[in-house]
Amino acid sequence: MNKSRLLVAMIMLLFAVLFAACTKDEAAPSDAPEPSETTDEKDDTAEPTKAPAETVVVQEAPMLSELVASGSLPPLAERLPAESDIMVEPVVEEIGQYGGEWKMPWNGPGDRWTVGQPTEESLFRFSKDGSKVEPNVAKGYDVNENSTEFTIYLREGMKWSDGEPFTADDVIFYWEHMLKKETFGKKVYDAYYSVDPATGDKALAEVTKIDDYTFKVTHKYPSVQFLERVAIDNKWFFAPEHFHRTILPEFVGEEKALAIAKEWGFEDVQSFLVATGYYYWINPEIPTLRAWVAKNDPDSDQFIMERNPYYWKVDEEGKQLPYIDRIVATKIQDPSHKILGTLAGDYNLTWFGAADFTVLKENEQKAGYRVIPWSTAAWSSAGVQVNQTVADPKLRKLFQDAKFREALSVGVNRVEITEIYTNGIAEPIQASVPEGLVGYQDGWRDQWAAYEPDRANQLLDELGLKKGADGFRTHPDGSDLTLTVIDSTTDTAPFLELLKKYYEEMGLKTDIKIVDQATHQEMKYSNQVPLHTENISVANVAFRPDTLVPLRVLTPWSIEYGRYAESGGKEGMAPEGDVAEIMKLWDQIKAAKTTDEINKLAADIVKIHQKNQWVIGYAGPTPNLVVASNKIRNVPTDMIWADEFRSLGHAHPAQFFIQP
């Protein structure tokens, strides 16, 4: 047990060092020749955008060489960007070898992100330490002095996976006909609005084409973190015009669009456009820029993604990536099949939460894999979000009272939860920002963290919640009081059993409901989730505000506040008190002119969360466990698992390879 604690301590120390400067001070300059805009001088050009001094593409995968030889695929030199624009991906350990399959479990088409995040190719991505963005699909960029104009350079000669050219026209098409018109179920991302620092008025950016490989984003007001927000909110910022022109109602008409949707198996155009415009990567018919592209129906027992012959990255010796031929995602029916399959060798690269650490570590040598712990940006590993907008007015009044939330916190024995649920890996602390991140507050981890059942009962008594003959408390008017905790996975069952025990020892009748993910989404959007175990994991609220700032229906603690913001005040509940203050602070962040100002405002938002503790944690954060076969190489050991950085995708999986 002590060894486990030491392991986590070492991981968190690394985490703190890596994130000591969680936001960049200035924008990275472009490596494009003769940029036309002022480039900031304080940052270094991102290394991955540079081609080697003598770029010579010497090799491609044998499976592609065979296609070239047969005449069914153009030669490699014709498939890659111009020599100076080929992206070189530094490898972690060694130059890899071609071949093999990346075998992973997944839950079917609804589990899109399992294959989506590792294969994602965004316009900009985060650097290894997460402190700044660097060009990826983009070759480089320039930004003017007041951060209102961003000139973005693309890679000349780059192609979609079907061989069609990728140009600025694909960016402009996406902007004009998909994003601004919200055809794929997403509203225009907040990244594209700048805010008047004096009035708070928002202005939508303008996106214009300069030439085939250059476009400009112009903001009315300064937008210091535009690139970070794009890297998180609107990662691709492009779409294959030649495909979407064939399905969008704007071009083919509503009647034909509906007919096409039904041919694809959809009942309506809207759901069809979401699947093809947002969740496009699991559709074999849609060209992408990813290292692997879908090859079969995602409803199959095994979903296969195969190497993209037009992929635009090479290693340091000029070998075209990816090294691995294909990804094979095998559908599982039960969560237990994931770990059983890993122990049996059915999967050679997947990931787990810390709850599985002991069994995975015990079988490491026997099963021929290694457990690689990645630090996370999580506030806790076991906790509840208390819905401040819950539909029941009696519960809402109770949930909005800090005394009640304190009782829920101090009435639970965190030591027992960490020992049983996390195998002693986590610390018995409150949900709070980990040290090293923007918003960290000294002492927060101990707030309401001691096990004080007498204090909990005193607080509940003060609230007028009297115990009946059955030992359960009622509302002050004598009506039934039942807490319902919703979850969408059975993985948390041991934690929920303990939570129910402690809540009911306080006299709070508790129901636990496990529903599938689709049902959970429906319940969340209909505000039927009083308490939920969803965790907060955010590297910097200025980068990813949605979990801490109710901008949309997302996190359970603020459902109707999020609906209010999302609908422009037409639906939901108007934020009041401290939640309204959070919204004001977010508007100030959007209008801020410096990174220092942004970080201060972000810290102020977090302080409000500390004061209110709407998210209660019962076990500290634990690492995410990447489990890789000993034959899978180039998997980094010192990375940060965060949604903002695309989880495993942060390791650049195109450079993973399998040793024979």
C-alpha cells in the first residue's frame, strides 16, 4: 500500500512541475516563409512543424508499396505535401517498424471517442507539457500585437484520405456552411467570439481566405487565447467540402437530404448531419486527415481503421507514418471483458482507471504488458456533483444550502473509501484543484474532509430534517426525503455502496440508479439527475470552462444554469449569487488582454467553487493507467491524461509501433 502511495506522489510531483506554467504567455510564431503579420518574439517555433534539413522520404509501409506497384495508388511522393511542408513527428524511443494491429476493446458506435481521441488530428494541438499550443494540421501562424488577427498557414499539397487536395477552401466551407449554420448539432463555439472589455458585447470573428494555403481569423476585440480555445473547442476547424456538398440540404435540397439520410440508416436529417459532420471518423465514406481511417461498419463486432495512404507525417528518417497497419476495436458486452481480455492478451494497448491498478500490476509480467501511470487533471477519483438546479423545489432549496453539502461531505469516511475503492492509492481528501494547476488553493484539499458524523447530524438537524421512526429524515414539512444518485457505469459500484451506507447512517434515504449512457444523457438534458458521480477534470478553466462555468448543459451540478446560457436566456434558470458572479468572471476572461489577467480571473472562478463545494470529493485524484503490450513501443511514460489534450492522443499514436 505504501508503495502505491509513493507511486502516486511521484506522479503528482511530476504533474505539478509540468504544469507550473499552465498557459502560454505569448503565441508561437509561424515557421512559414515571410509571414505577413507581426509574430511574437518570446516563444520558440514548435519543433514538430519543421522538416529535416535534408528531407528524403525513403520508405512507406509494405501494404502501400504493393498498392503502388499494382497501379491502384499513386507513388508516395505524389501523396505527401510539398517536401518543406511535411510534418516530422519526433519519436519517443526509436524509429519504428511497419506492420501489425493495435487491438483495443470498445463499446460500439456510441463509444466513438475511444477510437476518436487517439486518431484525432487537430489544426493545433497542445505541447507535451500542456503549456502552449503548437501547429499540427496547420503549418504555422502569425498573430498581430493586440491578438485580433491570426493568419494561419496550411501545408501545401496536403491531401484528404481519398487523395483530394486539402486547402483553405475546406476551412472556409466548414466555417460558412457547417459551423455558422450549425448543421452538425453544435452551436458556434465560444472561441470564435471576442468580447468588448468595456461593454461585454460579443462579436463573431470573420474568417477569410488569403490563398489556397492561407486563411485569416479576424476578431473585433482582442482574443488572447483564441488558439488554445480552438485546440479544445473546435479541434478540426475544417471539413472535406467535396463530400459535404453531396449531403447538405443547402446544396442537395431537403427532400434529397432526407432520402440520403435514410439510405445511411437515419430517420431524420439532423441526426444524420451530426453523425457525418461531428462524429465523422467512424464513417468509412467520409475522407479524413487522420493516420487511420474507418474501413467497415462501426456496428460490426470488430470495427477496423486502416492506415491512411495520404497521411502527411513522417518520422525523423523520412518514413511515412503511421507504423501500425490498422486499429481493431472489438465490441465488448460487459465492462469486465476489458480487463479479462487484457489479461488474456486479446488487447495490446488500452487504458484503465486506478481501481484496476492492483490486478493489472500483479499480472504485468505474466501477461507480457507494462502498466504506465499517466497523471491527470482530476479533482478527485470518487465524489458527487450536487445539482443546484434540481427540478424538485424542496431538494433544490436543500442542495443550495452549504450546510447540507457540508453534511454530505463530513458524514462520509474518506479513509475507508480510499482503502476499499482505490486500493489505498488515492488520498482521503476533498475535490480540489491539484497543486501545480491554475486555481490551486492551499488548504482546499482538507476542507470538509475530516470524518465528523456528529457534525453532519448536527447540520442536518439545524436544517429541520427530522428523523422518523424508520431512522430516515424527512423534509421540514414532513414529506419524504430521498437522495437519488445516478451513474452510467457499474465501475463505481463499490464506491456507491459505501456512499449509500454513510448517507443512510446520517438518516438520508438513498437510491442508487445505474443507467446506460444514452439514458443518462436523456436524464441529464431533462434535469432528472439530482446527484451524479461525474468527476471534474480540467487543466485550466480558461482553456476548458464548461465544467466550472455553466455555458451549456454539461456537468450535473449546473444543468439548468447551463440551459439558460445555451438558450440565450429562453430556457433554464437564470444564474444567481455566486453562479452569476462566475458568469461575469468568464465574460471578463474573454475580454482580457493578457495571460496574467486571464489566470487571475480563472483563479477567482475556482475560489468560488472552493467556497461552495458544489462538487464533493471523497478520494483524491489517481493516475490513469495506460496498459501496453511489451511489444508496443514509443508509448511515452511522462504524459498528462486530460480531455483537453485528447487523452491517449496526446502521445501521438501514429509513432507507436509493434516489435516483431
